Amino acid sequence: MVTDDPHVLGDGLLPTPFTAAEICAATGAGKTITLFVESPDGSTHERVNRFHTTDAEGATLDAWFADNPGDVVSSRVTWRELQEHAAFPADHTTVSTEALDLPLGRVECRRYDIADAPGAPVETYWFSPAHPGMPVRYEVPLDGGILRTTVRRIEPS
């Protein structure tokens, strides 16, 4: 099925919550996202993502653990690649709306629950229309429990 909708990236995929252009418009050089990560073993850490050298196609993304700011990993990302992270298969995904109380405040979200098969572990992603880009929370099942990542702060450019 061919569509002109920039939210739909291919056959069998649900519309993404944001287009590449919307992510680009919301992500200027210097935008910084601080994440709180909870591992299944009970350990926690903060991770920081910062965008720089932005252009119409993408940006350089620096990422590091907050307790080790000198150990930065940099990579070039395109706005389309970031959009593709939210291109979920229609036949394995349920979409709903839900409000979450997060460090960002009370956030209205579009919730995506993805399971490869009935009874399979479910990955869950919450995207906030007010914050185009990565999910404001996501939970991924791993051996031993759930890996949960929550956005704590978004500092605009």
C-alpha cells in the first residue's frame, strides 16, 4: 500500500508518532535529554544524550553516563533513522493513550505495546506529542526482569 503520509514508513507498519521533519524541528543543536535507567538487577544510572552539528538531514548525537561525562560516544544520526525507531509492526502492536506522571510533569502519551506472538514478552513505549523524538519512557523485557528508561529532563537548544 503506497501512501503519501510521512508518518507511515512502509507496508505493515503503524504510523509513527512523529515524522522526521517534526523531530528535526524539535531538535536543535545543544538539545540535551537526561534519562534515568533502571536495570532488572535493581541497579540504576543516568544517561545523557546531546545533539549538535544539526542540519536538514540529521545531527551528531553525543551520549554518556552522567557519572562519567568524559567518556562520550558520538555518532551521526539522521532524522529519518530516529523516526524509524518508532515504526512498529501493525500486526504485533497495540496503540492506546495514557497519561504518565514523570519527572517532566504529567504527560499525555501515545502508548505502543509490541509482542511478537501471543503470550510473548511485551515491549512498551510511551511517546509524548509535546516532546517530538524519543519515547519519554520505555520498558523492554530482559532475562531477569524489565529494563525501564524514563526521560528526566529535556533541555532545549
